[in-house]
Amino acid sequence: MTKKNLIVLLLIALYAAIIFTAGCVPEDSLQWSQDGSIGIYSKGGALYLVDGESGSLTQIEPNESTCPWPGVSPNGDYLAYGKIVKVTDFNNALKLLPQSQVDQIRTNAELLKQRILAEGLKNDELPWPKDSFNEQFISWVNRFLAENSGTILDEKIGPELVKKIKEEELYYFQLVLSPTAEPDNKKILATNSQKFWRVVFSPDSGLIAFSTDRIGGDSFEVGFDLFVCSPAENIPPALVEPAVSIGYNFRPDSRAIVYMKPEKENFDKDDFVPGSLVKKEIADSDGKLLVSPVEGADKAVPEYNCTGPSEELCGLCYYQWMFAEYAPGGRIFFSSMEMKLPSSKLDEGKQTLFCYDSLTGAVSEVLPQAVLDFTQSNFYLFSLSDDYKKILFPGNKNTLGIYTLGGDIDLSKVLVNPGEGFGDDSPPKLVPEWKGPDEISCLVSEKSHFLNQDPNAPHRRKEIVILDTDGNLKQVLSKDWPDELLDFNN
């Protein structure tokens, strides 16, 4: 980011601390291959393959066993997801983790031990500094300490607390790759002490980007660590950038990735946070990853960093749930905040969608006010159509609309109107998605006219339907699904 951009952002911060109001995102999801023939449905941590034509389901993983936002490759040949694994043998599980995490666990266990010996317990609990690490990492350190406590420490802690720590459930996470034709033929791409988030395949289906929780803080507040891997190269994933927003996206040629990052990794989540839109080259012209091993990395579980050049494209207001998406001609659509200068006390920051033009370096606002009013802060979950001419965006209470780029606003359509909305204000219960080039999957309420023409006789449950871009019903995709897979009342 240039000094000028940073000064502008800091000036804005003097007038108001702008915090995005989007809140948490829905963890259930339905993703599609590029042609819409294969889908992957995640509900309550269970995972299913979906036949795009019949809607039939094939269960891949049971309830509460997978991480949010799995991915399916554009060609429909592969699915990838984070799997939750319960630790049954601590020492064996520890050997599966990246060496840097093992070192962090061991080092912090020793620091915690010295603190206990010097200070004792605090309210019958181990004396962790406030907001030092996330709960997953603390659980690993506590367990390491309990497994290696020794007589003197046991006396300080007490056998009951040691026993309690050893009995607490502990988990690690696997990044799993499976062919959709043989989903039981699973390959483990990575193992981590931290939860995996949002698996994204490159347009050529050859690379996979994903993120993990940050050991040093709550990802819901500060962001995620971004990685990329190439299953064909058979090397561990490489770190692209620590602390980024969840909405990273591959360039159409699959050789670079775009993401948004804060100016610093550690910050007060309640403050205005300046950041940057960043493009990083991740692969060469042959598709081989631009990576190198971390210096001194353990050979048994090596670690890699992405070494490709990066470029900060423009300054922005950082928020961990922002999204970015590439379009032809080097354009990048991204969500952020706009605020004019000079600014009075009456002015408010406006959350909206922007387009960065790599040819001119210009940034322009995309959405008219009428569309922003409809989305009510859900625009950050936008999605571009296959021809890049339309933007799909969820509205308040699970409504849905399409905005046509570069055209009159009358060409845009509301596909699910407010009269058929349901649930809390935001975010949507299930994010609507493009299914192939000209169809859309979305969740509709029991009173939707797509399910029953009589509003006084609502359908027995919510359903996932397939619509065309004019809002016409093509299919009730979930008509044969079990009721528990359509339970979105909570």
C-alpha cells in the first residue's frame, strides 16, 4: 500500500471506527462444478455428493465430522474438504502436525509450566494470559503439559486437573481429496491442529487454496492463514499469507491468487483496520507451484512458503469476511467500505462492492444504492455468473436478486422477493450459488410460490430449488431429501 493510501485510510479512522455489520457467515453450503452436474452439500458437518440432474445424494462423511465450506473442482472430478479427527493417541497425533506447530506447542507448554510453578493456578485453572491463543491451540498445549507433567508439576496442578485435561476431547484436522467417482478413495493432503476453512479449486482444477484458523487469535475476529497446494506435485501445502479475509480467489489462468489482508497481523478487532487488495503469483507457466521449504523445517513433516512475487493493488478497509473474485480483462470485484473526504459527523461509511481494473489501476463502485438497500450488508457473499455479466447476491431474510453489470437497473431481477423471506435479518441460512452457466440453487421458505401457489397452505418444509436467471422454477432439488437436511430453523 502506498503512503498516500495509508494516510487517507487513517484520516477516515479519525472520523469513525467502521465495523462491518455482516456478522458470521453460514457454515452450511452447497457448491457446484462448473457445468452444474456435480454438487457437494455440507449440512451440520455431514457431507454429501449431489447429482445435479436428479438431486440424489451420496453421503461422504457423517454429522459433525467436517469443516465449513468444502469444495468441488470445476471439472467435477474431485472434492476436497476438512475432516475433523478425534485424538485417540496423543503422541502419534502430535507427530502428524507441522513441525512449527509442534515446536510452538512444546515451547508454550514449557512457558506455562514455569508460570504454574511460579504463580500456581488461577481459580483452579491453568494460568493462561487473556486472549493469548485460540481455544484449539490452548487445548493442545494443555494436553502436552498433562502428558509430560512430572512429579513436581503434578503436585502443583493436582491429579484431578491432570486427569480432567487428559479426558477432554482433543481434535486434529485433515485436508482430504477424493475423486467424485470414487469418494472412498481418499488422499490426505495436510494435517493441522487448526480447523480448515473454505476449500477453493483453481479454474483448471489443478491447484487447491484453503485457509486455517489462526493460532494467535480468533479467526472470526482477525482472519485466516491462507495456503495453496498442488496434489499432482505431492508436496505439503505452502503458506501464501497469514491473516487474510475468507474471500480469496484464483486468477482465471490459475497462476495467481487474490486476497485481502490487514496492514498488520495483530490488531484490535473493534478499531478501524486499513488493509490491501493483494495479488500473488503462486505457479509458473507450467502450473508448478512457486514454493520453497521453510529453513530448518523438519524433513518428516516439511513445511513450505509460497515464494512468488506479490503486488498490493489498492488500499481498503479490512474485514475478515470480505470476498474478491476475478473477471476477464484483469478486473477484480471485491467488497469493502467507502467513505468520502472531507467527512462530517453526519456522514457514514458505506459498505459496497468495487471493481479494480488492473489495466488502469482505477477502482470504481459497482452496485447502485437500490441494490445495496436490498442486500442489507449481505452483498459480501456475491457471486459472478459464468459469463461474468451478472452478479448473484442474497438479500435480507434469505431473499435473492441478480444485478446485471453495465446495464440498466431494470435488467436486474429479484428472484425471491421480501414477501417470501424468512429467518433472521442476516446472513442467509444457505448462500445461493450458480449451478452451471444459467441456473441458480437457493433455499426457499415453506410459503414460497415455487413450492405452493396457495399462500394459505404452505409447503411442509423449506426446500432447495433450482431457478433460471428469470426466476422461473426449474426443479425442486431437495424433494426426496430427508427432513433433517432441510432443517434451517435455528
